[in-house]
Amino acid sequence: MDNKEMDAPGHCEGESLRALAALAQPTRLRSFKLLSAKGAEGLVAGDISTALDIPHNTLSTHLTILVQAGLVTSKREGRNRRYFVEAQAYRNMVAFLLSECCGSDKETCLPAAPQA
């Protein structure tokens, strides 16, 4: 499939490849999961660094890669920068992964319900 072909509404295979490549590194995956858990509140870089026990300069490099992949956005708050998961990019990536899953039977691909 050409990477310009649309996989999900408004989404190209190339975007999914960049997103998945960015997440294929433990520190970036942990950062992304932490930001996902915070939702619209996001986190400032220092709080991410502390929560994941990662030096600031190392974290900065990883966050830049997530931003370049379109998975994370940021905004300046005084001397700090607050990071957020880009929800639409997240949904597009999941839609791409599920687009041909299980013979297009989306119910089969959904996570199992927790056991009571």
C-alpha cells in the first residue's frame, strides 16, 4: 500500500508508521502512557521527568520525537512547557491498527472485559 493512501478518515499510513516508530522505544512509550493517563490536564516536562525518573535533557529529546510524530503537543507556561497527548492522532493510529483487524470484525479486536 502506498503510504499516501488513506487508512482512516484523514489519516495516512505514513503517519501511523511515524507514530509507531516513535512509540517503539521504552522511554517514549512510558511518557506517552503517562500523558495519556493525564488527559486534557497534561503534564509539565519536570513532572514527567520526576514521575519516570528520567534526566531532563534525555526526556526533552524523547518528547521532541513524540511531538514530531504528531502524538504529543505542547504549550509554553511561563518557563515551563506542558505536554499533552494529541487525541486525534491517537485515535487515528488505533483506527489504522484495527482497520483490517480480524477480517474487519471490530468486536473481535476490542479488549476483553475485565474478569469479575
